[in-house]
Amino acid sequence: VQQMLLAQGVLSPAYALPITQHVCDALAYAHSQGVIHRDIKPANVMLTKDGRVKVADFGLARLDDPAQPGLTQTGMAMGTPDYVAPEALAPGCVVDSRADLYAIGVMLCHMLTGEVPRGMFELPSERNAALDPRIDEVITKAMRQRPDERYQTAAALRADLDVILTQPLAAK
């Protein structure tokens, strides 16, 4: 996906949303197995020649079990800074699967705008009025500062993407 962004600048919703759906599916499975990826970003999402989406680089993954030592050291901020959830940067905060969901919101915004959202960023429909504003709602919910205000599961995030792709926006 990173190579697509470098070549095209932005991805259309017709590409970005299904890619994001498949990343949600992969993370739903990983999370159900107690694994937190901790480095979701376009460079770690691959597309096969036949168009299948693969989540790669579980090198920073850890088990979501405080009793286990994990695959990598706990208590340290891990991941690519622009995609790291705020709680991962706060000393002593527990990072769970919702940090991956934060990164999905950052990645979706990046795919649709061509820029990593930082600070007071413009939402995709603010940059391109032709985009469905429900996409903005998904991104802002995924990227909420407090984990308990974000999506709680990858499946819930996926369900909202499914609605956008299957139900036309009601006319105002």
C-alpha cells in the first residue's frame, strides 16, 4: 500500500475502504489469538498479485496477556510514531488491541488524503467534498485520544465500513 501511495498520492475510496476492511479482518483474527500488531501502517499492508490483502511485519507484536512476557518488550513505545496511539507514548499506560484500531484510522486517512494526519488535520471529506462524510466519522472514532471512546474491536470498525460500502448516503 505504501508503494501505491507513493505512486498515486491518494487512493480512491474504492481501493482504500476494501483494503481497510481486510486489515480489520486480519486484526480481528490476530486479536482473537491475543496478538497486538503494534505497527499497522501502509508499508506493512501488502497486496498480492491477485488482489488479496496481507498484513505483514509482526516484528513488534506482543501477546495481549500481562502474565506473558510477550514477543517484544512491554512498557516501551513501539511502532511508527505517526501511527502510534497516544496511550503507547504515556509511561505506565497499558496498550491493548485498540491501539491497532487507532493506527487503522490513521492509515485510512493517509490513504484518502495522501498525508499522515497530524495535529488539527483536515478530514478526507473536507479535502474532497465528493467523499462520503461517514468515512470521516469512522476515522475520528478510530483515532479518539481515549481508547474507551474508540472502536473496541476490529469487527466493529469493519461493520461501519461495510455500511458505507453497501448503503448509499441518504440525501439531505
